[in-house]
Amino acid sequence: MNAELRNRLLACDLPVAGVESPAVAELAGEAPTQLRSEDATALFGRVVAELGLPRLTLEQADWIGYRGIALDVISGKITPDHWSCCVASVGALGRSAEVAALSARAFLDPDEVADEVLALARDLVRVADERIRGWTS
């Protein structure tokens, strides 16, 4: 999912959850096909500021994204053969050679590597959770 769509979906979820601000209302009301990327980024920055949330660094945003992909693998939303398309995120564990070999095997026979892919995804969630806890302490 691209960042603009993700931001737009979040902006629609926030009012439903009772979170209100002028920027949230503006972003939720924007048509995703009409909102330019740079405008969406600026508007989302206003949402974050109005809600008093800290801005994430690129590394933090990456790890949250990696964690999301891993959770999708664990839940079955992403199958092992599709996971091989998203495999770059798992390279963040510093196991690039293992990940590359697993990706090649997943492409040929996803069922053969399903358990290994799940184990790697669980490991990624564990590492991401440790990093995320470190940011908040």
C-alpha cells in the first residue's frame, strides 16, 4: 500500500475512533486521486503535529513497515510465495544470504519453505518489537 493511501485510510479511521483535529478532517475529506503526494505528506505532517505525536525517523518508519509485513505473513495475508516479493524488508535482520536463498526457494515451491518463512517473520516481529520498545523508553 502506498504512503498516500495509508495516510488517507488512517485519516478516515481517526474520526471514527473519536480523534479530531482540523488537519484530520481535511485529510479525511480529500479525494486520494486528487491529492498530490507532496500535499498529502505536508497535510499528514500537520496531523502528526496537531495530535502531538513525535515524528518517526526513516529507520523507525522502516522497522514499523517491516513489522507490518511480517505480521501479514504470520496471519496468512501474505503467502510465502508472495512474501518473496517483499523479502527486502527481512534483510534488515542482517541475514541477507539466508533471506535471498529462502526467497528463491519460496518462488519455486512456497509450501516447502512456509515454516521457515513463518519462523523468519516471527523473528522479525521480535526484533522490531525490541527496537520499538527502545524508542519509547
